[in-house]
Amino acid sequence: MSSPSGVVKRIDNATLLRGRRVESIAGRILRGVERHFESIDDRFVQLEAELRRHAGVLIEQIIHGLHTVAETVVANTEAISQRRLRLDVR
């Protein structure tokens, strides 16, 4: 028959081995979660770059449209002024 200290030693060793296995599984899960979050972070960086580029293109289009509107307003104002002059001459 084994001594009580021998039983405790076996239980401790089994508990330690089980604990290491749990730590090993938890470590693998944690590494998987970390890799997943790293891939999400990379995707956010890509999306940010795409959004900045797209926003830049939209801003350029808006500026071009504003220039077109401003030029049209100036041209219309000049045309109205010339017609008023012609009407005043009559």
C-alpha cells in the first residue's frame, strides 16, 4: 500500500499535467484570437486607406462642380449686365 504522501504526490502530478494541458489549449485559443484581431486590424487599415482615397476623389469632384457653378454664375451675371445696358440704350 502506498503512503499518504505518495498519493498526494500522484494527485499533484496529475493536477499539474492537467493544468498544463489546459494552459496549452488556452494558449492556442488565445493565439488564434490574437491572429484574428490582427487580421481585423489589418482590414481596418486597408478600409481607412480606401475611404481616404474615395473621399479625396469625391472632394475633387465637388470642387470641380463648385468651380463650374461659379463660372456659370459669373457668365450669367455678365450676360444680364450686357442685356440691361442694351435695354437702357433703347
